[in-house]
Amino acid sequence: MDGKIVAEDVKKDVRRKVAMLKERGVAPHLAGVQVGEEQSSKKYLEYKQRDCMEVGIDSTKLELPANVSEEELSAKLKELSDNAQVHGILLQLPVPDHISRFRVLGAIKPEKDVDGLHPTNVGELMLGNYSYESSLLPCTPKGIMRLLDYYGVEVEGRFAVIINRSDLVGKPLFKMLLDRNATVVVCHSKTRDVEKYCRQADILVSAVGRRPSFLVTSKLVKEGAVVVDVGISYIGGKLYGDVNFDDVVGKASYVTPMPGGVGPMTRAMLLENTVIAAGKQTK
């Protein structure tokens, strides 16, 4: 499943909607906030700014020192939330340990929370009161669902296994797959015999990021399964996923590459969410 191809389709649609908004006097604007000097976070924000430029979305970046207080960060986020010219706010995670991400995310207005992590948006997802067209959903799970739909992967009645229980990936993806009538199991570091669940999965999503200590090979993949690689590991300065692509590709019906699979979709969903946010705020 080529995420680059699908992401380009999404970007075309976003460009069209951005142009429509601008004709009505609305210039969609995404503000990214980074705390500290973590290099991968800095790079992610740079990529996202470049993506915004490609589709005509205005973007700004606010960099704060690692020792910024929780109160100061919350105040900055509230200031952005109160700015009518800013339609989407992205707080780059993780934040330093002395900051509660739950409290600071609460400082962002739900309608500007393009990561879908505000308690209100999480609650709407958990209650099933959402749509892919008009709700602000977490970008990676939303991108995975878009990939599955693009390639015609049947979800209803399938056994799906997610190896990740994070708020960004595992938990929201669990709910999205469940709402599409899949039977879903979430595995994590305390799950006994993870391999057993992997071998049973019709849809296997791995987001561990501990290669080479954890690696999905063909031995863990059911014949004809759909394998989605969300893991990120840097080894010798090179990016790897959780899945041994060359080993799995002959056994799985579909598998996402890394890079070039879920990553482009996550970034495309951020652009889509920004346009949704701009449309909601300006009616």
C-alpha cells in the first residue's frame, strides 16, 4: 500500500478546498509549537511546514525552551487559540516530563485541535459521534483507515491486531476499526505471547519502534494478511519500520513500506484536518 500515492490524492483535494476558502476570504493557518530542541521533532515540524506550503496553507512555528513552565506553555497555546487568524494548532509531542500534556492540550480549543487529542475530541471519538469528513481525528489512525479504504481492504468481520496502546495510534485506531465492525485486539509490552495474536490477524498493525529487538517477519504473518507498519526506529542514522518488508511482502496481501507508507498519510491527514478546522470555525 503506497502511502505516497494516496497522500498526493489527499493533497489535491486539500488544494481545491484551500482555494475555495481563500475565495471566501479565509486563509487556513496552522501553528506548530515545539518545546525543546529534540531534533526529530524539529524535523517533523519542518516537513509539516513544507507540506502546508505545497497546498497553500499558511503556517507558523513557535519554538519554546525545554525548561518552559506548564503555565507558560498553556498561556501560549491559549493565545494561539484566541487568535482568529489561526485555525489549527499542533503541539509537537512528546513534551518534557515536567509538563502534563493532558493539561496543556486542554488549553487548545477543540475546534483548533488538528491532532484530535483534546478531551472533547477524544470523547466524541469514543462515543462514536464523529465523521471522517468533518471531525478532527488523530492523524495516523485516520490515515491508516484511508489507506485501507483506498486499497479496498475489507474491515467488517475481520480480526485486527494492533501492537500499540498509545493515545496517538493504538487507542483511536482500536475505536475506528471497532466502529467498522472488525474484531480488535490491542497488544502491548505486557501482553503474553504477542506472536500468537500476530499469526491470527487478518489486519496486523505494528507500531512498536524497537527494532531489532522486535521485528515482524513472515513467520508472524498469516497468509494473505494486511500488514501496516507504523514503527519508527533509527539505526545507524537510517529509518526503519517494525516490518521486514522483503520477507513479508510475498506472504501478505498488502503491506505498507517504511518509509513511504503511513508517514505520508499522517502528514496528509494533518493538512486535511487543518482545512476541516478552518471550515468549521468560519462556517
